Amino acid sequence: MTAPAPISASAPTFHATCEVGTEARANRIADTLSEMLDDGETVVAAFEQPGGTWSVSLYFASAPDEAAIRTLVTQAADEDVAATLTFDTVEPKDWVKASLADLVPVEAGRFIVHGHHDRERIAPNKLRIEIEAALAFGTGHHGTTRGCLLLLDRVLHRRTPRRVLDLGTGTGVLAIAAAKALRRPILASDIDPQSVLVAHDNAVLNGVGQYVETFQAIGFGSPRFAQAGPFDLVLANILANPLRQLAPAMARHVAPSGHVILSGLLPPQARSVIAAYRAQGLRLVRRYDLDGWTSLLMRQSA
């Protein structure tokens, strides 16, 4: 399988944000807006700000109708919240500024993530993933990525999934790991066009470019997911609020008895994410807490 034509790295992400105060209110407004907006075109998430206040952010696939969005925010919250609404565009930027030059290779089960400078030092019996600091998140040295790799290794010791999705692929670490272990097509998507380019290039660098198909999508908003699914395994190293929001769509795209690996969670956030997925018929199989982050393995009912 070949990757689609690269998306221009200059393409911006359209963004809006409003200030809402408390976490409970932020989540309530985010849930309401998610129901009002097309989930194929928009992602809504609540975020804690410095100082403990909360905001709601909206990310759009194309330039939004600002007046219409302001009206929707007024309906979901009130005029005071709508008055704080601001719109901007987020240009592609360097999400990982630190070089890997001073970082040692990181092992996670059968996988090992390393930089170019350590290429010759890696044992031949390991599945090697070479990732340099680049314009996307995910070098393997973050607790979320390592937790996902450990859970992936656990799943692969017990079964061989045929249809695999890496949702929010970043640098492509998880998609590359799955492709190296399975030697079969892996779907890898990201909201950020720069990440799509980086993940594709990293897959080629690691010799699995023919297996990893990368493309830009917001959530499950592309028809490509329905064409390639349902998935026996989904890897989603994102953030807690988007993961909660994606739970219903995730459940629709996971095959019976399929596994979902979730990360990007702080330990206190894990309970609400688990509850959101349990409500969709998935049960918790394993939880790892590493370096202040939580990774979850869940399984769809048969």
C-alpha cells in the first residue's frame, strides 16, 4: 500500500476558543457543542488553563462561519461566554524542539525507539524504530508513547490483529511499531498536516512505508475509516477530553472483541475515560502508569 500524496505543510488549522470558568461547565459546554456540530468537520475539547480556569476550544477542517459559531456558543452557554470567543489559525510549528542527541534508546517490550546516532548500537533482536526530533509529537521518550508500546506488545503476544488504526499518529511511532511487528497495512491519521508528513517520512525511513497509509482527518470524520474498518486494534495517544468525546465513534469503528489502546491521560483523568468507553461496551483489560501518565488497554464486547 502506498501513502496518499502529501498534504501541504503550510495548511493551517482553524481554531476558536472561549473562556468558561469551571471544569464541570467546560465539559458540559463542550459536550453540547459536540452534539450541535458535525463531528466530521469539527473537534471540540475542554482544556484547563494556567491558574485553574477552563476554556473550550474548537478545531475546524475549514474556515468556519464565525457568526454562526458565535450563535451556537450562545445557545450552548450564554452571551457572556460567547463574548469571550476568539478565532485564529494555527500555523504548523515545531512541536518537539529538543534534539534526541542527549537521549538514550528507550525499550518497550520487543520495541526500542532510538535516534540516528544510536542506530548501530541497537541489538538485532529488537524491533527498532528510528525517530528524530521533528515537527510532530512522539519520540518514544514520553510516558504515553512508551505505555502504548508496552500495551501493543502485550496485545501482539496474544493475537494478530488484521486491521489496525493509529488515530492521532504524531511522528508515527505506534503505526511504525505495528507495521514492523505485523508486516501488514496500518492506517495512520492525524488532525495536523505536518504530523501526517512527518509520520509518512518516518515510516519510509523505517522501511515500512509500503504498509503505513497516512492521511489528515479530524476524529473519525473521513470515509477512509469506514472503508478500512472495523478495526481489530486502535491506538489513540491523544488527550483525555478528545478521547472521551470520541468514545461513541470509536466503539462504532472497533470490531467485536477488538482492542483499543488509549493514552495521553493524567492518572486522575483515567476514571472518566474508562467510564466513557464502558458506556459504549468496552471493558478495561490493563492499565499502565508511567512517568506521570496513564495508558489503558480496553476490549470491545464480542
